[in-house]
Amino acid sequence: MCRSIKQLRSSEVPATPEEIEAAARQFVRKVSGYRQPSRRNEAAFEQAILDITAATEKLLNDLVTPAQKSV
């Protein structure tokens, strides 16, 4: 699922907020089946993007890399 979403975790270059939001938007599009939601569903669509963006940012910030384990 969502094979075109690129990996955002990198030990060298952190993902930008724009990359995280784009991945969240693509995920919501895939799950919902809508590229562009109707006006009736737009609020739910955009809220899901915000929620997934926040969860992704938290995940990326909380992940421990092998180099961090020894610190």
C-alpha cells in the first residue's frame, strides 16, 4: 500500500515538514479512495491529514537509531 510514499526516516537528513505532510496527504488519498474529497468530506479529509502528519512527526522524533542507543 502507498508504495510511492518515500521513506522519511534518515540518519543524515531529517524529513521536512512539507515531506511529512505530502506523505500524510498521499496516505489519506489512498485510504479514502479520493484524490480530492467532496466539499462534504473535505473537513474530515484535511483533519485526517493533520492527525497523520502529527503522528508521523512524533514517530520520527521518537525513533532511536543505532548510533543513539550508545549515548
